Amino acid sequence: MFEPQDPNRIQLNSKGQLRHFLTTEGLSRELLTEILDTADSFIDMGAKQIKKVPLLRGRTVVNLFFEASTRTLSTFELAAKRLSADVLNLNISTSSTSKGETLKDTLMTLEAMHSDMFVVRHADSGAAHFIASRVTPDVAVINAGDGRHAHPTQAMLDMLTIRRHKGAFEPLKVAIVGDILHSRVARSQIHALRILGASEIRVIAPKTLLPRHIEAMGVKVFTDMKSGLDEVDVIMMLRLQKERMNSALLPSESEFYRLYGMTTEKLAYARPDAVVMHPGPINRGVEIESAIADGPRSLILDQVTNGIAVRMAVMSMAMSGQMVERQHPQVQAQ
């Protein structure tokens, strides 16, 4: 387990620009809006004949995934290639770390190869912070998910999806439903929604899947769907983190689906124009029924498209912030 450091001091350069992207917590509304605006400019690139811009030409991006995730790895790889970067995907299970080499040794070896950016996914909370602050501070670090702590690019692609479909955040009531206890996505979503000014943030889950003192994050807590979804504009479903829980937390998947799965009947509790989101991969018949996942109010495929654009935005901004810091290294952001 790694101890997360002060995120702003690590994430920002001396001019207040992004140089690492480790968490949404503590960032300004202006900076999150800049990420969204930058991502917006990349949205239509996928439809063009030439799907590249030269913003990271000559740069090397290393995807360091200590946890398996085909979807997230694929979108980061595609984002980096669309920015014209050279990309190395490091299979940690067959790398030197499984032969006794420490994480620090592996990272410093990669830095010596003149890597410019690490995209890090790790089972331990605070891993990306540790790498950015203690191991390779001159390499831009993007957190692709660390333990139960944070998944900032997922949160930002969700924010972009909401903004493109609902406009301003201020009038919105947003409900996050499911396994809040184990979800780094939920934590990052809550921080981002608060910073961007959402009117009300709700979490809906059985008591066994709610973190203690979750109210301190500025959310309203519900344990039943009918009251929790009342007048809600955006419903953000979560994946059941079965690999992180023991059986005592959940009687059965069928019982969870009966009480908390998103069905046509439960969707009717929300506003008539409410939209449904899910970070994927979805478990049909456990978290959401197919009629909703594939229906007109689902934004799940939009999230995938927006994920590439958000990751392009974050990678280009962090690389730019690192270059500025290298030119003006004498002052650190506080």
C-alpha cells in the first residue's frame, strides 16, 4: 500500500498547469473545464481520414498495467497513437518485476530509456502518486486506476459525456448506483461532479456496499432505488467489484439485481429525460438489463468514444506541463 501525497503539489507545475494526472480531487473547476474543452476538440478526429495530430510526435508513452484491463489499455494506446507518440505496452506479469526486480528499478530503467510518460494501473491505492513524487518526477504520470483510490480519466470521460448531453452541471441531480465501497470510479466521479458544480450528488447502494462516512464527500445517501432516483437527471451505474469483495457483502447477484439493477421499471423513477451511464464492462442481468444498456437513453457507447478524446487531452496537457516545468524547474507549485 502506498500513501497518497498532496495531489495538487504533485500534479501541477510552477505555473499551475497539469504535469501529472493522478486524481480529480483538489483540482480547480477551470482546470477540469480545460480538460473537457481540450477533449471536445478531439471528439471528431475518429471520423477523419487521417486520425492523427503531431502533439506527442517523438515522445515515448509506456503503459504500465499491473492490473489487467483490456478496455482501458486499448483506449490509452489508441489515444497516444492518435497524438503520434511511440507506445510501449509493458506486460508486468512477464516483466522483470516478477523476476525479483523492484518497481523502482523497473521504472528507473524505463526512464533511462528516455520514456516521457507512464500510464499506470495498479492494485494498490497511491501507487501513481508514489511513482510521480518519489521515483520518476520528470516523467509525466497518468493514473489509469489505483486500488480503491482514484480513476480520474474515467471520471473525466463521464463528465464530458454528461456535458455533451446535458449542458451545464449546475442544474443536475446525479445518482451513482451500486458498489460504492470498492469503486475508485465513484470517488473520482464524486470529486469531479462537486468541482464542476452539480446541484446534487446521490449514492444508492445496500449498506454493505457503502463506505463509512461517505456523507463527508458531500453526497446524499440512499439505500433504495425509488427514493434515490426521484427527479434524477443522470444515473451512473457501477460494476460489481466481485474480485474485491467477500461473499458476506452481497447475498446473491440475483438479489442485487432485484433491488439495485437498472431496469425499465426503476428507470421510470427518474426524470423522463434521464440518461444512463456505466463505466464498463457491464454485467447484463446483474447491474443493468439489456433493454436499458442498448436503449435510447443509454450513453455507454458515447462514454467509450469520449474516453479516447479525454485521454488524448490529458496526455497532451500533462506532456506540455512537464516541458514547461523542465524549462522553469526552480519553483514548485504549492
